[in-house]
Amino acid sequence: MNRFSIHYILLLLAMFFVACSDEETTYDIPETPEEPVQIYRPLLTYNTLCTEEQLDSDAQTVTAKQTFSCQDSLLTQLTYEQSLTAVELVTMSQATTLTYLTDKVIVTDSFGNTLTYSLNPHGYAETCSLETNGEVKREYYFYYDSAYQLSAIEEFLESDNFETAYSRIAIKYYPDMIQLAHKVDQYFQVFIGTFNTNVPSNSLAIPNPLLAELHPLSMHTPALYAQILGNIHPLYFQQIAPKDNEESQEKTTFYYNFDEAGIPTDCIIQTESYGETFNRKISYQID
């Protein structure tokens, strides 16, 4: 799928793989529990959500902006823009639309890629197929825990005849932390994430930006923000770190700032690894 700043996303993934092992550890994919149909996907409580970030570049500073737009409490469009100033301001943008049917959600982007999500009776995605030029190239399967939080996602590729999972994420939730197993091809890593109980709750269900960038979840940004892929945890993360990080001492810490109503205004993401520190800042504008 076409993406802006693909080199930037690959750089983030490379940072996460520093502590990875080539030896895959197996783990079970949880089964989604049987629950009464009265449990249904919640509606969004904002009209628009904008995220903005300054991306480092060798030449000019690039500004990346995502705008999530809702109608009738459903996410209907995601607009992604990148702008830079060389001789003059240059802006590139793409739009992704979401169409809601009885038991499906269809996501189409500006490049003609189509993601079709099949929903369970609770309104959450069970499967997804990615079509490019009318051909199915990738398939995805989703699993949830008893709170209908995403507990696993698997990706299968057409090039492998959809036989073996190329990538997967599996999440186990605990009262004050999560354990996340992440596999892409031959790489495997377990992460531990801790929650921050000293800040306002995540009442707007904003996904953690770092988890949203992990493949294959990064292929489903509109669905993740629309809560088609399960309920977002009500607490913000305080820190995420590889489980085996004795050598790198890698950890990522999240510093949120809030307005008087407890709505986030920005998040500073600080990653420390091998004695170096990398900072990102994401600003939020919410209507």
C-alpha cells in the first residue's frame, strides 16, 4: 500500500527491532469470547480529531497532520497531509473514506486500495481483506478479550498463498500493564507497557501512537481510531519497553499534557536506547 514517509515508518520499526531475536517464540492466539449481542461498538464523542507532528528531515522540516472527521458519531474520513517549505510551501495529501454497511465497513484510500472489514454481531471486525487493483493482496484476522479490547491481529499475504502468518500482534491485558508479542517475518519481540494512573483517563479513546505504528496494526489506522478493532484502553500508557533490553536499556516514555477539561493537548514521546535519546512531539486538536 502506498504511504507517505515510508522511510520514517521503517526507521521506527528498525528502532523496535534492535533488541529482537531471530528465534521466534510461539504463543497462542486467544479466542474471542462469546458475549451477549447487547455489547456493541461504542460511538465516538468528537467531531474532529487532528494530530500534528514535526518530522525530522535531512533538508527541510516536514509537518505531518492527520485529521479524523466524524458524522453521526462515526469516523467517516481520514485526511493525511504532509507539508514542507523549500522555495515555497508544498503540501501533499491523501484522503481515506469509511463506508458503513450492515455487517461490513469498507475503507478506500486515494490510491484505490480497498480494505473490507467483516463485522461480528457486536460491530467489531473479525476479518479484513486488502484489495489493490481488484486483487486481494493481504488478509487479516482479529481477536478480542472479554472487554472487547484487541487481543490479537494476524496478517497473511497473497504471495504466500495466505498460508502462514507473515506478521502478528498478540496482547495480554493486566490491571496496570500489558504484555505485547510482536512478530514480523523472522523477527520477534515481546514488549511490556505500563499504564499511567496519575493523569486523566482516555475518555476520547485515542490510540497509543506507538502501538498504532506497529505492523500490521499500522495498516489499519482508520479502523483503529473508529474502534472497529476493539475498545481502546481507558488509561494512557506511561511507558513501553522491550522485555529483554538488558543491553540496549531501551524504553519509550509518554508525557501527556492536558487542558482544564482533561483533554490531551500534546504528547512528548521519549525513546532511550543504547545511551541515546530520541524525542517526538504530537499535538492534538479536538473538536
